[in-house]
Amino acid sequence: MPRSIQEILDHADELAERLEDYEPSADDERSVEEYLLRRAALARAQSERQILDAVIKARAAGSTWARIGQLLGTSAQAAQQRYSPLTEPA
């Protein structure tokens, strides 16, 4: 979605204004433990996406499910069951 320089600057100004006007509420507070848990969950999601992307590329390059399972530390069947619905054309 191409944007003009002016649209980008307008959006930046809008975000800056929202941040300057922001007033935190009690609901915004998170414990360190909750923050760490959320950060770990996001990291796991990113890792899962990286694995899926790598599995898609490996399958496209001809890697077998047995090899993919071996690299993931699981069986060929487990790898195929988990990733084939996401990697194989319907």
C-alpha cells in the first residue's frame, strides 16, 4: 500500500499527538511477570512463523517429511500432521 510522504508525515503527527495526550490508567499496569510472559508468547509466535516459513521452503526444495521431522526433533508423521495443512496446496 504505497503512501505519499505527506500521508506518512500526517500519520506520524497523529501518533505523536496521541502519545503526548495519553494518560495512563490503572488498567494499563502490568506486573513484570505478566510482561515477561507476554514477551515470551510473542517470541514463541515469531519462532513458529519462522519454522513454518522454513518448512514451506524445505518442502518446495524437495525435503522429505522424515528429514524435516528429524531437524525439528520429532517424527516425520508428527511434522507432516502439524505442517502439511499449512504447506501443501489444497
